[in-house]
Amino acid sequence: MTLPRVTVRKSDYELVLETPGGEERFRVAIGANPDMRDKRAEGDCRTPEGEFEIVSIEDSSDWEHEGERVYGPLFLRLSCPPWEGIGIHGTDRPDLVGTASTRGCIRMRNDDLRRVAGRVSIGTRVRILP
């Protein structure tokens, strides 16, 4: 069986999950930098572009950032050197999905993230396009 493939189109705020059964589309949030360009430096609030893969699927339900649980139930960690800590994760602010509002990760509604996570695995390719 062919592994699923994930494509993120930053300009459309969209994640497309391709499986042997067809395509599913989901709204996402991306890096908050208004220029929407490729990531250049740590902390620039840009989402990296290129070909990556999922290297782990982690329970992030109790992770905190600045005292708040902002990552939702899961974190799909991407291998995207030289950047660390980039992934696809849930949110405590579903109203921000469809906007440029992250520090560089791809943020999804928690139910959508669970759906995607149930169809991907370690090694799934993730392509992030401008």
C-alpha cells in the first residue's frame, strides 16, 4: 500500500491529505509573518517550505507554551532541518484556523487533526508549498 501524502498550501491555508481512498482538505493556520515567505531564522514566525516527513506522532495534550495548553491533542513532528520543533498540531483557538497566526507550525482544528493523524504514520511525506 502507498503511504498517504500531505500537502500544505500556505497561500490557501489548506492541508490536503491524499490516500488511496481519495483526497481530504482541511483549513490550517500558518506562520504569522505577513510576508508568508519560507522560514529563514529561528523565531521569524514563518512556516518552512519544502519536502519533509513525519518523524513522530506525540501526545501534546498537556504541553504548555507561556502557561497555556495551546497544542491540542497531538503533535505530528516534522523533520525539517535545520529547524527543530516544527510540526502539525491542534489548537486551543480554533477561531485562528485559516489565518497567519502561528510561530511557524501548522495548526489545525483538533477534530481535523485527529482525522489526519489516524491516516498518517511515521515516514509520511509532507510537502509545504508557498
